[in-house]
Amino acid sequence: MKIGFTVNGTPQEVDVAADMPLLWVLRDVLGLTGTKYGCGAALCGACTVHMDGEAVRSCQVWAEDVAGREVLTIEGLGRPEALHAVQEAWVEQQVAQCGYCQSGQIMQAAALLAKTPAPSDAQIDAAMEGNLCRCGTYPRIRAAIHAAAAKLEG
Amino acid sequence: MSKATRLTRRAVIVGSLAVTGGLAVGIYALNRDWPNPLEEDLPEGAVSFNPWILISEAGITLMAPHTDLGQGIRHLQAALIAEELDVDLDQPEVTVAPGPAAPAYANRALAAEGLPFMSQDQGTVATIARGASARLMGALGLQGTGGSSSTPDSYVKLREAGAMAREMLKAAAAYRENLAMADLRTERGAVILPDGRALPYAELAQTAARELPPREIPLRDPTQWRLLGRPMQRLDILAKSTGTLDYGIDLTQDGMVHATVKLNPRPGGDLLSHDDSAALAVPGVSRVLPVSNGLAVVADSTWTAFNGAEALVCDWGPAPFLPEQADHWAALATALEGPPEKVWRDIGAQPDRPGVSPREYRAPYLAHAPLEPLSALIHVTEARCDIWVSSQFPGLAEQKVAAITGLPREAVHLHNQYSGGSFGHRLEFENIIRAAEIGTALRGTPVKLTYTREEDMAHDFPRQIAMARASGQVADGQVTALDLAIAAPSVTASQMGRIGFASAGADSQTVAGAWSMPYALPALRVAGHAVADLAPVSSWRSVGASTAGFFAESALDELIHEAGADPLAERLRLCDYAPARACLEAVGDMSDWGSPLPEGAGRGVAMVLSFGTPVAEVVEVHQTDAGLRIAKVWVAADVGRVLDPVNFENLVQGGVIWGLGHAVNCEVTYADGIAEPTNYYAHAGLRMPQAPEIFVRGLETGAEVRGIGEPPVPPAAPALANAIFAATGQRLREMPFANFIDFA
């Protein structure tokens, strides 16, 4: 079916199966590979994007449910030459090791900060629990979220 | 055959991948052993000074052939070259590439830890054997990343590579300007003349290539370093923070099709029969192909291929190993009853009747489960094959691809990628073999193979399972004897067998991290017991030390408590290796060991020497209403020299979280020959709310420069078990601990 929606501010129309996950629409149809496949079952958070401002697991969102919505991916959050505050903090803290989960971590953190500008450690824990990092960069993710919060406040 | 030759042959077989310690490689002619692979395909006007440096009008390319698995080694290799070459990594004309797979990039440090010498043994025989091992690894041309050996392998070699090119470039400038070499200096990719003029390397390269390489290359004293030892921004950090780094799974080619595999869930088992009609009826699925141990589905998208695989109906053969988990444990117990394969250490006389009766410890199989599932992009034509994938053994991978495609080895080109984690997973070739099989069947069409998470976990050759029995003796408040017997399947034999290497002799990995414990006990015996025919296993971050280190440091802790001694003070009293002592002293200081704790809290300490790097950890746990909380960890590690301090801290913290997480909640068990966890609903390790605060101190007292990717892992589990005992009085001798207590 033909589905129209907005990705990173640009209107897109794709012709895919109604139940194709948004993850694969982004990666295989639109070529936006910053959003990662990790588990396909909402267990790791690597595929996290924003849909109408909410953090969602794109592996669990069907294409037909994206119709008319606004999707923001890591590519739209900021660019290497124009970083979002969360990305700036991620670079300064040198969070990434393998980096494969970090698109999802950053999108989840950006959604948290949009609603909770100065999160406590407990709020960070609650928001980030679904985002797995096998390399174990959690201490740096926590520090980067606090640093990004300070940037956004300032 | 001389003794030294026998030892080194043993090193190749036994030590092959799993591990290493640091090696004094020394000065050697950089181009002597193998041809420079960059010369084979030199762009017009380009000059290559050695296998690590290519300079042309277009810029300066530094080759970083060790595979980057997230440990940041591509950056560190570039920094080692740049330090002496006098280029900066932020210069737009400087690029860093993994380079082709080539024997010139042999890892000379890969086998040292497999030698039958303790890493703290700096005696003549051990030193000679290590030197011979390094030469032999170089002569074999085995390019490999693993065993925390990349830094020891690179530390001298890559700085020499940079210095060699710099000196030739200076000589060219001196010749051209009729100046003395001593009047010239180098900076940011240029030779600076006394009058301040800067001659870019690119302009000098052609002339420099005709200069004789310097005979001696004195390396700069670390006090003169500009990059190394200071905080550096990793090359990949911006791309990894913006979703712009392409991993292997992200790559595409024009005209590419997608594929996935459905393999016998019993690893190594056969496909007996199948029905692919439903799979072929899935819109977008074009073909179903046979591959080793199963089928591949070719389709127009990854998701379509996944759907096609799901629709396959297969009749699978039995597992070629014991199918039920209980039988694996029984086999280990039986092995412990029998004679040891090898007694690795036997000091003093064990008591006739141990005062502390035998205790049994268990460590389960564990998956690597890096977050990027196995994948590979391949394009096979009549004359050539290109494969884009992350591999820790790129040369061996090319050999395997050549055999499957029928192409000569020189026609196969592996383009090594940044990997989305590995932890040892990408030492194997499962995805590469299947990609080559599919690519050969579809000759002419590029194809990207992507495993589902479930297929990846089902075929994740796990960490070795292991079991130990320990007894000992205490007297007058001191530990006087420890007798430790460890049974495990040989990870080296299993892994090397799949590579195609023979295996011989007892596997040092069974006792790694235990047999070389630097404690001067009056009586110490460490024996390894072999077990055959269990599930196929592979190197998992820290390999044997992840199991044997847990056994050793748990058993010792029990004896210390039995003696009524303080766990840190008694370890310090026993420790006879200065860098390990320094680590224990450091974590005592950092954690304020012995200071009062709140009710229900406890601290535990452990120290394991693995890959030549001693690491001590103190874990503090708190009992809460929600369960046990791992609150804080203090870590001290001695790598001789901390080259990349920010990344060092990140890797240590990650290693601790890796060690703790798997000790808490991960295990792979088999039922009917099938690994039971299939996705991250289990086997996730720690998540953000469980992650403790981790304080890291890097020490530089050791004589050798060592790796840090793996050594922080082994002490984490025993330090946690010891802390849990201190807090609760409950002694946990089997992982994962969550099977026995609740965690917050």
C-alpha cells in the first residue's frame, strides 16, 4: 500500500506492505541506516525513533500506522556539522564504544529531555532501561544526559 | 627439533587466538618479512613507505589493520603512527583506513599467552620463547585481532612505521634544500625549514621514496608525546554520535538483493528435508538456496527475507553433541573425578587431609550477542569477489571465501568494517561462509546477508562452560594451601578446529587467570581437566580467565574468611608480583576499604592477572527492599602505560559491566541440542538502572605495555560474589547469581 508520512521534515511516500515495520521502511526503502536493527522485538531499543515527538521502537510500528505522522530519526536530530545538544554531549563524553546502540540511546535521551529538562538519576534509569548497551557505556550515557540537560538549560 | 622450536610450534597451536601478553618486539626491518600490500595496488603518484603509510597528492593515509570492534583500536593505531610521523588526526588530508587483509599485518603478539609461561615470568627461557613465538607469528602472517594483543603488537611497530617515514621525508627535504637533517623539524604533515617554510609531505613523498630507510629508528621518549597518553577525541566518535557511521549491516550496492538464513538450531546439525513452498509464496521472496546446515532466503528487503525464512518448513537432524544441559554438567563432574590433563602449577606440598573440604563452582555457557547481528555484503563475479564485513581474522576469512567461490585467494577482497560489538563473535566465520555460498549461487548479483537476532543467538558459539573443585588449608589466621581443579572443554581446540588448524596439548585457557595467580601460597596446585564432546565453544571476552578467574578468586576468598583474615590484607600479604600488589593497594585506597558500611551492605575484592594485565576490583553491594543493588565498583589496572586515557576508562567501565552483567543474569543452556535463550528477553546483562558507579585508576608500574579490552572482565564476577558474601553471608559458587538471589 502507498503510505505518506514525514521523515526528518521531508514528506515521503512509500509503497510497502501494510505490516512492514517502520524500521525496515527507514533502512531498506528510504536508506536511512542510522536507525539500527538489534532484536526485532522491542527488547534492545537500538531502533528508537520519534513519532510525533514520542520515542518509539520502530521495529514494532507497522508502516500503515505511520501514515500522516512525523517521524524523526538520528539523521534528523542533528548532523555532524550541526549537532543536537544531546549529540554534542555524546561527543564530549566520548560515550560510544562500538556505537551500534547509540542512535537509539540518543533518540531515547532526546525524548526524555524534551519532557523532563533536568532529569534525576532515577528518571534517567526509568527512561533508559529499555536501551541495551552490550559494551557497557551506561556510566557515560548517564553523564552525557546530565551534560546535555545543562546545555539545554543554559 | 630443538626445544625452542617445539615451544613455538606449541604457541601457534595452543595460543593461536585466544590470548597474548605484551611482547618486546624490538627494532626490525619493517618490510623484511612480507611484501608491502600497498605496493600491489598503488595509485598513480602515490608512495608507500611501509605497510602502514601511503602518501599521495591527495593526502596521507594511515593503515590501521587491527579490527575495530568498539575497543577503539583503529584510532589508537592511527595515533601511534601519527605520534612519530608528526601528523594530526584532525588534518583534513589525513585519512585512516583498515587496509587490505595481508600477512604483512600479522599480529606478532597473538600467541604469547598460550605459551606455558606465566606472564609475570620474565626469565630467560620465557623471554626467548616469547620472542620465538612473535617471530613465528610474523612468519605465519596471521592477521588477527584478539586476546587484548592489539596494543602490545602495535606499540613499537607502528611508532617505528611513523618514524621511518618521517626520517625519509626529512632526508628528502634536506637533499632538496641542501640543508642538514638536524636543522629540520616536522609538524602537521610537513617538514619545517629553518626559515619557517613548510614543505608538505605530499610534495616530498616521491623524492623521499628514493631515500634509504634509516637503519636505526630511535623512538621519542613518552615525555615528548603530543597525542599518546593524553585525552584524544576518537576518530569514530562523531560518526557514532550522529548515526552516520556505516557498519557492515548498513552497506548497500547497486542491484543488491537481500538474504537471510535459517539454519539447524542445533549447531552443526544437518538439514534432512524441507518444504519451501510457503516461503516462496511470500511476496518479494525470489529464491530459496541451500547453505551449510540449512537454507538461505533471497528477497527484495531484509524484512521480506525474514518473513520467507519464517515460512520455511524444515526437518532438522540431531545435534552433534550432548543435547541436554544436565549431561554437560555431568560430563564436567566426571572429568573432575578423573586424572587431570595437566597440572599447571604445583608448589609446596598439599596437605594429606585438607582442612577446608572441597567446594564446587560452576560457570555456564554464555553468548557473545553483540548488538549488531551477523551480516555480510558480498559480490561474487567470475573473476573477483568483494566482501564487506567485520572480521577479526580477515586473511583466514578470505581463504574460506576463496575455497567456496572457487576463486584464487588474490581475487578475494575483504573490506573490513567497524563492528557493532563482537566480544569474540567475529573470530568465527559463520556469516562469511554463508554469504560466500549465497553470493556464489547468485554470481554477478551483490547480496547482503543479515541474520535475525534469533539465528545469531542460536549460532553463537558460546563461552566455555566450566566447573571447579577447590580445597585448602588455613593456619594461624593465614591461608596456607589451595588446591584447585578445573574442568572445561578446550576453547582453543574447538575454535582452531573450525579454522582448520590442528590442536595439540593441554589447553592453557582451561586454567587461564588461575594457574598464574601471583600469590605466594606455601602450597598451590592448579590442574586442568579436559572434557570432550560438549557444545562447540569459542573465545568470549577474556576467554578462560572469565571462568578460571572466578573459581580462583572465589576459592581464595573462602579460605581467607575461613582463616579469619581480611580479604584485602591477606591478598596483599600473599601477592608476590609488584604490579598486582599496586592494583590491590590502589583499590584499597580508592574504596576506603575497611571503613564502616551501612547495615546490609558489603564489599568484596578480587584480583586477576590475565593477558599480562593485573586488575583489582572492589565491589560494594547494598541490600534493598527491591533486592541486592550493586552500588559501586573501584578498579585499578596496570597496563604499563595508558596510551588513550579516555578510552581506557570507558573500556574498563565496560569490561566491569560486562563481567558483572553476565555473572548476574546470563546463561546459555541447551535443551534438545538447542540454545534456550533466543533474544534479549534473557541474556541481556546489566541495563542502565543496574549499572553501578565505576571508579577507574590506570597504573603504569608494569614493565610491558599491555591491553585493556579483556582484563577488567575476570575480577568482576568474583568481586561481586565476595561482596554478596560479605553483605549477606551467602556464598554463591555458581553463575548466574540471579538464579539464587534477587537483584534490584
